[in-house]
Amino acid sequence: MRNTLQERGKAVSGSVVVDILCDSTLTKLKLRAYKKEIAAADSILVLTDGAGVQTVAEVVNKVVHPGCNTLSAGGAHAEWKEAERCLECGDCMLEFTGGICPIARCSKHLLNGPCGGSQGGKCEVDADIPCVWQQIFDRLAKLGQLDKLERLVTPKNWSVSLVSGPPVKRLS
Amino acid sequence: MLISEQKPLEEILSYLDGDKSIFLIGCKGCAEGWGSGGEK
């Protein structure tokens, strides 16, 4: 990917491969050593599943781009014990939501939000659940990217996931 | 193990439009296992 980006006129300020990227503690510690390279970059391209992209977005105050689509958890879970962060939709939309997944974390799985049940940053389903669309709004505001919310997300093609809709065999 | 595949290059490049310098992050876990984002 480094060579491909450079051939397309992009500078690569640095790169790192983290052992288990969806482990936020490990990722935070590992990225400390790349503080200067990350600061020099306009954004971060993360090549892994949705949980890993969200981990980076949580520990780094920088625009994060998803480079992959997650097709299935393969019977496993990411190293994010308290909640599921990726529902393997097969067409990752983290690019447009500040690196926070509304499919996994919105009670209604809304692609365009928030709904009318978002009150004081909490979800109407349970007052202990934060409204993820409020979190997305806050994150995009912090990054100066609120314009991304002006894009209407049309219904997704769920068949590209290996776990949603009809079974589709895409892997050889 | 989470199964992932790289997005089409043109889609990735559209995300990076306007960005001159990029920092790359991969994972030695699931993504390396599936060839979507490891050392290679």
C-alpha cells in the first residue's frame, strides 16, 4: 500500500503494524512511538477490520480512513470486551462517521441519525446507553468534518456481508 | 478471526482526496491472516 500511495503522489509519513489493533491499550502504547509521524500526516489509513479502525479513531485525534471491508467475524470477537463494535456489514461506512460505527452501536442500526429518541446524548432505549449519533456528531465536529453528515446514506447492500442476508460465498 | 478484504483502490483514494501525507496502520492479527492489512 505504501508504494501504491506514493505512486499516486501521496507522501507516507510512516507506518506501523500493531499485534492486535483492536486492543485499545496495546494500540495506544504502540502508537506513542510514532507520535511525530502521525502528527506529520493529514490522516491515517487503517488496513484492518472495523473494530481496529474504531480503536485507532478512539486513541488518536486524527481523521481515520477505513481501508478494508469486514465480511465476517469468523466465529470470533474483536478484543473489545465491553461491546460489539463491528457487525461485519461488508461495506464499511466508518469513513463518513468519524470512525464510529452506527450499525454496531446504534440501537436502531440507523445509517442516518440521530433519531428523535436521542435526548441529552443518551438513547431512548436505555438511558445508560450513549447515543452513538451524538458521539459521531461530536467527533466530526472536533475534526472539522461536519459536512460529512450532509451526505444521505442510501440503503446498504447487505448481501456483501458473509453473515447478513442470503449466504454469499465470496471467498475462494 | 475477523475476515476482511481491502476496499477497492479507487474507493480508498477517494477517501484520501486532498490529503498529501498519510500514516499507515495495519494489524498482525486477523488482517495479516487474511492478507488485507499485515506486514505485506
